[in-house]
Amino acid sequence: MRLNALDSFIKEIVEEAGESIISKFGKVTSGEQKSARGDIVTVADKASEEILISAIRKKYPYHGIVSEEAGELPGKSPYTWIIDPLDGTSNFAKQVPLFCVIVALAKGNSIQNAAIYDPIHQEFFYARKGVGSYLNGKPISVSNEVELDAMTISISNVQMRSSLEQFAHWRSLTALYTTHYKAYGSAGITLASVASGRSDAYIVGGAYPWDIAAGSLLIREAGGKITDLAGNAWKWREKNQQILTANPKLHRKLVRLISHV
């Protein structure tokens, strides 16, 4: 993929933020608790966010920003940046090398550009609307697995924002067909794994816009489908999102399974 000026800017800032995080990996092992038990913020989150917001504000002063830690920073433009400066903070604090920087750019309700950067493994996942999805410059695509009993799936419940009953229900339904589960502890890493065919499907409850926005474009441009659990269109501004993503054929089967259609 040939990067244009905007692509290059996004790549530059997520890599700079990633380097900041890596410099603190193994040194920062605790943080402040936020709204829920296990939901923490560390100095690494804040430093990464400062890098991203400062760069965006300098280059695109009229754009809006929605960030996990800073909240919504309104702009005077149809463009909004949606960022998670450190997705997988719990992994980071426990020295589990699965976390990432997430940046998406929306024009109105449409995600136009998306980046998920895994600084430990130096993997830069990138998508531009209408151009495709890429990992370190090479095209990626979702898996072609269509059988429920052969799929590898991730199921998560962000900070327990969906009920335990819902979470148990999703697990019990899928467990009728498969025992192949993966848990990454990072929505960004999980979505990137589906987009690149490393995993076949993902169900997540209680997600925030910054968890899903970039991954949604990666998956669509990689040939996958992302909706709510009933198969309805996904909208990035919705709160407490319940999301299902997979390749189109497997997605259809999972919607039927979960909705009992």
C-alpha cells in the first residue's frame, strides 16, 4: 500500500505513541482505578494520549477528538478522531505483551482511516476506506472458515458492562459447536486478528467507540462483516456496544445462533 500524507501522519503518531508505551513496559505495573474494578489508567496511557492529541491538534486544529481518557473534545469540522492511547492496559501493567495503540478518523458517521499498532511485535495494521486493509504494507483478509464447529472465536465483556447472564449465554451457545476460544485482553488486538484471518470471529459486549472504530474499518476492508448481535448496522457513536464480526458466511450463521432465528 502506498501511503498518502494522511496515512503517513497516522503511522507516524501511532508509532511515536507506541515507542512511548514500550519505554515504560515492565517499569509501570500499576495505575489508577477508573469506573470499574480492573479498569485502570496508567502514566503510559496518559503519555501516549498526550502524544496523539497534541499531534492531531497541531496538524488538524478544527477536527474533533474522542479519546478514552480525555473524553470528547469537540471540533468545528465534520472530521472526528477516535483514539484509544493504550488498549489492553491491564495486560500492559501485568507485563503481558498484548496491547496496542488505536486511532481512527471518521467523517460524520463513516470511518475513513484506521490504525491499530502493536508496538511489541511492531505490527502496523492499517485501512483506508475503499483501498483495503494491510499489515506492515501487505494486504490482509478475513478467514474463509464457514463452519461453526471449526471456528476459533473470541468472546469478551468489557469491564462487565454487559450482564454476566448475557456473557454466559454467548459462551454457552457457541460452546455447543466449538471449544476453540482465544482471549487477547485487547479489543484492538482481537479485531486485528479477525481482520488478518488469525481468528475467525469475535463477540464483544460493553464496548466503547474507541474499542471498535478502527477495527471496524479494518474488518470491512478485509472482506468481513461487523454488526450488532442481531445483524443490524454498527454505528460508531453508540454507547455500550454489543458487536459481532466474522466473514460474511460465518457471521450469518452466528447471528442465527445468537438470535435463535
